[in-house]
Amino acid sequence: IPCGFCFYSRDYKAANIKINLYVVNEPWLYSLAWCSRIHSVTTDNIHILSQLDQPYFLMTPGYYMFMWLLMDSISAVLIVTVFYFHW
């Protein structure tokens, strides 16, 4: 999972340190924290987040991989194009 707190959470969990995120107000961010197994969150939007019974999965893993490879390919073409026209 490409997020900043995910990488630290493994080390914190190994050291038995509890993690609380402050202020999580969007369902997608709450879903990311849920999937990362964050211990608790603080929110101002409890009426929306309390209705979630499972995290939001906005993209399937296959679609995510497709988008990742597509963006990598487009970036590579742009980089080669810039170098070609620069010289």
C-alpha cells in the first residue's frame, strides 16, 4: 500500500506501539486506515464513518495494476520524447 503511515505501522506494531490517526473525515481515508490495520482514528464525521461495515475498495487489484503500468508507460514515452527533442 503506497502511503506514509503504512510503512511506519509495521515497525510500530513490532514494538507494540498503538497508532491513532487524527483527523480522518473522509470514507476513503478511513478505508485506507482500516486496511492498514491502524488501531484507532479521530474524526469529526462520525455519522458517515459509523455507517461503514467494510472498507471502500475503489479499484480492483487488476485495474490498479493496469493503471500503474499505463502511467509508467506514458511517463517513459514522455521522458524519451523530452530527451529526444532536447538534443
